[in-house]
Amino acid sequence: MSKLIVSLSPHAHGTDSVERNMYGVIIALIPALLMSFYFFGIGSVIVSTTSVAACVFFEWAISKYILKQERLTILDGSAVITGLLLAFNLPSNLPVWIILIGALFAIGVAKMTFGGLGNNLFNPALVGRCALLVAFPAQMTTWPKVGQRWAYLDAETGATPLSVMKEAIKSGDASVLNELPDSLNLLIGTLPEGSGAMGEICAAALLLGLVYMLWKKIITWHIPVSIIATVFVIAGLLHMANPIYADPLSEILSGGVMLGAIFMATDYVTSPMTAKGQIIYGVAIGFLTIVIRNWGAYPEGMSFAILIMNAFTPLINNYVKPKRYGEVAK
């Protein structure tokens, strides 16, 4: 006589896990990381290594000695991702001691203060980046030119595409935009002057990471597509209304739009849960990015836009809820 075995739910198990998804994101970041090594050389290696090592160390130290956690989380990949994304938002000539401060803010303030992975309200890497931008504005807005593979602190710097766009708006002279690289150069990262943050240099590598994450179903299309589409549409309308505003392709391929849309805004913890909520979230980020870029104090607006919408994520989740099982549609 066979026995009836009763067990608690869940009865169906999937292959998803925190570790699988985190390491999937790390794999998706590798093309952009390699391109940053190619364009910035030793400076990129120093900044990336320092940022990742510091984030892992601070998470281990805080978990073990301050929070007294029995299970350490440094092997789940989240601290490594925070370190990589923080590095991607920094110039390749940033001194090591400033990177350490950014890592401490990212892990200690933005992540572990809230209880660790799954509890943080704001994207940790962006908190670290914005904290450094406020505290060290000169160092955080000095961008090395590409191709100086053996230069680090003494790398020659130049104006970025976003700086050129900002100057055109301030001066009211559309001819300033003639200094912008063409779309192909923006796509692959061959920029003659300053380039911006390390992870922004090659949009093609970031798009390759997007394709991989969509293929592996690590993320869905809703957030990246809604952000990029919103930036493209609004930039196109502004450009048609007044040529002092950059064309839409230059807007989406310059600065942190691709990096933010693909890797920063899609953070599981700080983004909405439903597809409709993610589209609302993405459209708002795209809109705020254009507003801050064109009329704010900083040339870039993606980081601030994502952090602002991180704060609205609980409200979006409360407003846009999935239909309950068995609920009749109204």
C-alpha cells in the first residue's frame, strides 16, 4: 500500500536564484568592462579592481562585525555588481582613496544600513556615485581622453559630448553641436575628446549585455525600452523645435542613458514589480533625464533620475498591483 506524502508548498521549483541572476548580470557586464580596459587601459583596471575589492570588503566587514550576521552574503555576487557599476560611473583617473569613500557609501550607507540585499530603497552604486559627485565635483567631472592606456592620474582630459550639448544650450548656438562625434563613434566609443565615465564609453557593448540578459530572462524589456524610447522621443521633439538641442541619437548614445537604462534602473530591489509599473517608472526616468540634462546644473541626469524614481517605486507598487488569482477584471 503506497503512502500519501504531504509536504508544504512550494511544490514547483524553478532554476532562478539570487546567485544565478547576479552572476548573469556580471557576465552581461563583461563586454563593457573589456571595452573600458581597451579604451582607458591601466586607469580602468585600477578603478575597477579597487571598486570591486572595496565593495566586497565593506560588505564582509559590516556583515560580520557590525550586523553580526551568521550567513555572509559576499559570495552571492551582489557586492561585485555594486563594485562594477560604481566603477562604471567613475572617471578612469579617479584616485584610489576617493573610490574607497564611494564604495563605503554604496555598501555601508545605501545597502547595509537598510539590512542588506533586498532591503535597500536606492540603487547602492548610484548612491556612491552621487555622494562622490557632491563631495568631489572637480575630480568627478574631469574626464580622460581615450587611448591613454598607460596613463592614470596624469591622463589628459577633455570635454565630453554631454558638455558640448550643455554648452550649445547655454550659448544658444546650434553650431556648437558640430563638435559632437557622429552616431557610429558614439556607438563604439571612438571619441576624440573626453569620453565620460568608464562604463559609458561603448554603447554597443552595453547593448550586447542587454541582449544577453533578455535571452537569459534576467530582466524584461519594459524598463530599458521605455527609458530609451522616452529619451529618444522627447529629444527628437526638442531638436525639431529648436536645433540648439541635440538630436535624439546623440542623446541616447551619450553619457549614461544606455548604462542606466540597462543595468542601473533594472535593479530588482529598487524597481517596480509589475510590467505596467515598470513602464511608468521607465518613462518617468527618461523624462527626468532630459529635464535635468537640458535645464539642470549638471550635464548628466540619468543617475539623479533613477534615484528619484527609486523613491517612488513603493508608491508605484502600491498603485499598480497585479491581479489576484481568481479576481474578476473590472
